[in-house]
Amino acid sequence: MYMGSRMSETPANKLSDASPSSVYRVIGQSRAVAQIKVALDAYFNERGTSAEDSALPHVLMVGPPGTGKSMLASLIAKEMAVGFHEELAQNVISPRHLQGLLMMAEPGDCVFIDEIHELPPTVQTTLYRCLEERRLFLGGERRSLTLPPFTFIGATTDEWALSKPLLDRMKITLRLQHYTPEELAKLVTQRTTAIGWSITDEAIAGISQRGRNTPRLALRLLEACRRHQLAGNAPTITADHLTKMCAVEGIDDLGLDVTERQYLEILYEAQGQPVRLNMISTRLSLPRRTIEKIVEAELVRLGLVTKTDEGRMLTAAGAAHLGQTQTTKENP
């Protein structure tokens, strides 16, 4: 059994409070972390006696949802001991909004925009000009404001949606990957240690197995297990709490939910024939876009479903998993 213990004198109250305080304590994303360490070392070795003279090169983070882009962005600012200004791209709807955000930056600060691919084309144009010239153009070309040195960090799941000029201004590109089950297990162990939760090795392994290679999802499952532990007034999160949580929330051994299994069952019933997206949408009573972006994207990534010009089909792995799930239901 693994018994969590406090890692600092100030106890964390929730999992978000237990995030690593340094890039040197990040689990997973070894290539991206190595790039950040090199950039930070170069920054500190090159800058003058005043931090106002320099900033880290602009950074673009590319990767799947839930793999730590926002966390790494905040850690870069912490390592540099500078201000951190964060905004969602959906809230930056005009050049004026962008100008207001950039004007908040003090010398050396980090400005972070998440989901940067959601920026309108006019805002992307304004942004790359600011990054290139370090100037804000107010009311046309006649009035401009010189910006202090700052580090811009953008995060995206859809790199293709960014304009080429904007991409060219990003000097460091960090490509984040999905985690292995072993990395997820280390992550769950790290967070439970930091927050002081007691958890068994079996529960950690089960959460990692169902985490679908995504830290955000693994931590969500951990929190759900914690609720079942507290509901039962138990001292430790165990595999039994995980089993109860999965039964209540309809999660199987791969971490698939009820809707995702229904999707697989529709394909299974087709007996090897491709099924059109319209048919799946009708059967699930869900919009096509929800199925494409939310449901089947994960199933394709996990190797359970394949897409062809004729429609969607189960892979051998998908059929095997569905068969195992149905057998488990019949023989609990």
C-alpha cells in the first residue's frame, strides 16, 4: 500500500493546489520539459544584470487536451519569477481586447493565451505584428506604443488553424504527447502525496489503466474515487472505491463511458459493414459534430475504431474490448 504524505508545510486542499511548483518536478513530457530547461538556462545565462533587458523567446505549445499545456506555461513564469497573465482565446474577440491584455505586461512578464487557434484572423494579425515589432498600433499606423520585453506563450490543439506569419514568430515549439500508464501512475502518486491522501497501489494502477493516457482524465477519476472514499468514511482510497465509482458512473476497464460503448455497439451490430456518421448520430441522438469531435476522436486514437470513405468500422481491438465488456456484464 502507498501512504500519501505531505510534501510541504502548507497542506493542499484540492488536487489543483497539488500541482508541481517547479518544471523540474513535472512528470512526463520529457522532451518538452528538456526544451524548457535549456531555454531557461540560456535565458538566465544571457540576460544582463536587470531582468528588464530580456525575455524568453515566444513559445507555442501544441498537443492534445488535458496533457499539461497550461501547467507548463505557468511553471515557465514561476521559474523566471515574473508576472503571469492568462487568458482564453475565446475572450479575445478583437484587436482591442488583445491590446488590453498585452498592455498589462511588465518587463519580462509572460502572457499566455490558451486555445490560441480560436483567435479571429484579425487578432492573429495584430498579435504577430506585436511579437515582431514589440509595438501596439493604436488607431492605425499613426499612433503606436512600444511594449516592454515579454514572453508570449500560446497553447493549441489545432496548430493548422494558426496563420503562417504567427507560427513563424514562435521561436520555441513544445509538442506535448499523451502519457503512458506508467507516467499516469507516477502522476497520481505525486498528487496524492502532495495533498496527503492515502491510496493503495491497486487503486493507482486501476486509475492509470482507465486514464486513457490523459493526466486531466486520470485526476478526474482520482477525485471521483476520493468522493466514494469520503462517502464511506474510509481512511484510504482502495480498488473497491474505484470499482464502485466505475459502476455508478458507467466507466469500463478502458475508461470508456456509456455513450462511447453505445457507439461501439452500433458498429458491432453492423457485423463488419461500415456505418455512416448520420446513422450513428441518429441512433445516439447526438449532433454529428459532437460525435466527431468528442466521442469517436478518442475511440480512433485508442485504436478501437477506424474511419473509411464508406463509414466507421470496429477494429479487431474494438471488437475484442466490446466482447470482453459484454462478457463481464453477463458474468459479474
